[in-house]
Amino acid sequence: MSFTHRCWAEINLDALRANLAWLRYRIGPNRKILSVVKADGYGHGLRQVAALLMQAGTDIFGVANLQEARDIRAVGRGFPILMLGACLPDEVDAALHENVIPTLSTLAEARAFSRAAGRLGRTVQAHLKVDTGMGRLGAPADTVPKLLRTIDRLTNLRVVGLYTHYAAAEDDAAFSRHQRRVFEKLVKHLADAGRTFDALHANNSAALLHETDGPCNLARPGLLVYGVIPPGRRSPGRRREQALLKRHLRPALSWKCRVTLVKTIEAGTSLSYGRSFIAPCRMRVATLSAGYGDGFLRSGSGRAHVLVGGRLRPVLGRVTMDQMLVDVSRGRVRPGDEAVLIGRQGRSDITAGELAQWCGTVPWEILTAITYRVPRIYCGGSAA
């Protein structure tokens, strides 16, 4: 008996490989790449993505928590892993056992890792984060020199990396410039005092497009690894950048479902919960086998589109947990036909960014919202 998926995501591993190769070309031979693979590899499947990127030549991985680090270790040991979030107090020993590089923001964190490393007879390497305007983690730039002098006196701990994170690299050039200058000034001040680091990094995907590298020797791409263009900064230069990316980057993820039913409704017929759509005329409507239980955001109700039969079809009424309705009045559509939520069908395509605009959100949320009940199907490369 054959089985057909009702809703699934296709991940092109060759696209991931090509994207990483282009990123390495763009940043140049003297800088390394930290691939951000948190949130299940941005919804692409962490273990499979990590295995491919190991083969493709990433230098280090960035994760949000220890479980993600364990998933990477399950497919390949020995790769450096930076935990981009703060460790909880009861995670310090586990981070050392997993050989994860912690991010430090405070002296208290540094002391906790120093004590734990001393108990194990080891030396832990850490990165210190500088808060230049994001506000989540990091030490204020003006406190870092004194903080580093104190941390350097601790045993069993070495700060080998220094980094910051842009708060609005996609849409606020002035503030991003301010953050970059604060970080560069700090790095120069520390260098003049004889303090250097193995790794200096600031540039996420958006900053790789819009900011200079400055003193950094490590890039930290997320969305670009997966072939998705960060939104923002609408300008002729931005349009040229998008055209460049379309030539060199390939979205790795396509998201699809199926038509389960097609019916004709009369004018005045209401659709879905809340009767938010009333048919203005006689029309044909298809029911699709995907909803917010699969990760298609409810905010796309009455705003988003899908591809069926190579044409953009508007979503009608409210998206429900397992199903949604679309207008298929034009063209021939039958039950079992494929519907594309993200990806290409015929000559048309829908990007994660376009779906994000329709849903009033960002592509990061679109990708990471695709739920675990949606199977990931891998093609190309090595699907280890």
C-alpha cells in the first residue's frame, strides 16, 4: 500500500552546500564561518544540516542550548560549538562535559565556569559578549576592559573570543553603524593594551550584506546559510543586493501539502471559523491539508497565498488547525494535487520572506514555526 504525505518539507542539501561555498567566497579566505543552526537548523532539521555543513567546510557551529549541541555531537564529534545563549547555573557542568564553548556576560558566570573547570582539572575556553545595543546578553562596552582583567586572573578559564550582536542590521543603518563603531573602538583599545582574541565576530546575515567586517575574523550567518534573504533596508542598493543573492543563493527548503477537496460554492456562502469570508460570487474552493498545527501561521488568514496548478491562490477565511481554504476558480484543480506553501511550482515561486510579509512577521518565524509533525524529506548531498 502506498502512502502519500499530506504536508511535508523538502530540504535540498546541495543548496546548503552551495550557499556555504558562496558565503566563504564572499567573506574571503582569511575569515572563518560560524554557521548558526539553532532552532532545529532554522526548521530544516539540525542533525542533517549539521552533517552536511561539516562536510561542506563550516568552521564552528552556533547553538542556543545544550540539547542542540548534543544533536551536533551525535553526527560528528570534534567540531567547535559556541552556545549563543547564557548557560543556566545547573548547566555549567554539562556544558563542560559536552565541550561547548560558553558565552559569558558577567563575572559571576566566569567564576562559575572557572570553579567547575577546576573540579574537572580542565581549562574552559569561552567567548565574552559585548552589549552594544541589543540588550539581551553581554557586558556594556565600557565595563569590558576591567571585566577582562578580572576574568584573566581566574584559573582554568580563558576568554578566546569577543563578540557583539546587531539589533537592527536589517533596517536601521545609523544604529548599526553606532554598534559597529562601539565594538571596533573597544577592540582597538584592548589591542593597544596587548589583549587579543582568537575570534572576533559581529556580522550576522544582515550585517554581512550591509556592514563592513572591521576587525572581525569570523562571520556568523544564519538565514543566508539556508538561502533566505534578510528583510529590510529598501533602497536601489538593496534591490541590487537582492538580485545578486538570487543569482548566488538557493533556498534550501520547500514546504508543500495537498488538495483534499474541491467544491463549488454560491454567492453569499461563508467560509471557515468566524465567517470571516463571504463569497462575493459563485466560485470554486479547494481545501488544503495544512494549517497552523503544521506551522502555517493563523495570521496569514485572508492575506497569504499558495501555489496550486502553478498559480498564486489566495487563502480564504481563517486558517484552521489542520486545513485551510483557497480560491481555485481559475484552472483545473483536483483532489490530490500538490500545493506549495514555500517554494517553486511551474514558473512561480513563494519565498519564506514573501510568506512572512503576508503573515506580518519575519522569515525566521516562518521557518522555525514549521512543526515537528511535518516530515522533512532530504535530497541531494549527504542526508546522514
